[in-house]
Amino acid sequence: MPKSTKYRAKIADAQGHIAYTAEEDAVWADLYAAQQNTVQKYMARDYLNGLKRLELPKTRVPSCKDISERLLDLTGWRVQPVPALIGFETFFGMLADRVFPAASFIRSREDFDYIEEPDIFHEIFGHTPLLSDPRFAAFSRAIGKAGVQAEPKDYAWLIRLYWFSVEFGLRWQDGEIKALGSGLASSPTELVYAVESDIPERDPFDVLTILRTPYRIDMHQMGYFVLQDPEALFAAADRDLLADVKQAQSLGLLPNKFPPKATAAE
């Protein structure tokens, strides 16, 4: 997550609704239009089934309150608007309470194809479809519960499991690689890149390897992890993730796959 942002949070009214401008609604509409055919081709059924369940609006920014009402019925989760940047401690605590923190602003036209920090399109279009599935929702909560018990020095290690699964995970489906992560679903460019490009490496899903793998927030990834079956992800929720973090720390970070001038996220 970047340490600063040019964006400012949108504030909800007393009823929990946020007033978006006509231009902001137009950005949402254009992002949705740009992604709707691409996600059908490249995203896994797990995500697509969730997108269908939620029936997100196509021409305006949806209300977190409205999305929460649907999620509460499906999985007991809700979505809460937050500033663009929150700390790991807050993030983990909210997940543990079945609350998904959603940055309330929407990207500008300048950042249409790629934005470093999460915006409302990433949060709602990217994340909430999987949160409508009890299995994936339980995994996110397991990450949060582990984070609540972790020490600050463990945060950057634990978050890698979330990053390479919920955010940028891939899976095998009917003999093909499909995208699973929210960061891919909401990116007009990285979704196709993650599935089709010959540039990134694609390794089997392995918790310890993931915890030791550096990542970047300001460019497409140089490596992804592929689930043979989502059951491997759900099984990870039952592991002692903090013990896994300690073991990963004892083994150390794996070599950085990014260009020499790049600095890995810690």
C-alpha cells in the first residue's frame, strides 16, 4: 500500500450514502463497461458467480450501505467506507470483524487503467463478489484474525498471503488458468497480463513460499501463484498462520523478481 495518496476520502451522510458526482458515476460506468466482457473471459467462476449474486449497478457508483445489506444476508459481512489509506492493524481488525474497508473515492481518468491505491471500483467490483461466497469470506476473516494476534513486525509477512490470493491469485479451472483475485478483476490491463502474458512466472500455490515472496504495488507483478483448487486456499484458513510467518521469517525472503532498480514491498 502506498504511504501517501493524492485522493481524498468521500464522506457518507447520516444514512450511510455517499454523493458521487456525475463525472465520478461516468468513470464507474466506463470502468464497468471496460471490464464486463474481460472478466467473463478471464475470471474464475467463483468470482463470476459472486458478481451475478450481487447484481452491481453498471452506470453509477454503488452505495456501500446497499452492498452491505446484500452481503449481510449472504455471509454476514458488510462494507464500510474508509480513507484511502489505513494501517495494517486497522485492516486486520476490520476483517476479523467481518467488515471490509472500502476506500470511498473513485480513480481519475488519468489513473483509469492502473491505480496504486485501492479505490471504490477496486473495492466493490473487485472484492465483494468473493465476499458473497461463505468460503472465501471465511478465508479473509482468517487472515484478519491472524493479523489481530500478530506483532507489528509480522504484518508485512502475513499480508503477502492475502496479496497473492485474494488480491492477485490465479486458479486452474477446466484445464485453464483463470484469475481469482480482486486486484486482477478491477484492472483493465493486469487481468489479461496475468493470464496470458509470457512475462510473469506462475508457481503452484504454497503458503510458505508466498509468505517469503516480495511484491510491488506500482506495477504488474512478475509472479503469481496458481491454486490447483480453491480448497487449498480454504485449508490455509485452518493453519496456524502465525507459526507459518515465523517459519518464513527464519527462512528469509526469496530473491526479488522485479527489475534491479525496483524495491520490494516489505
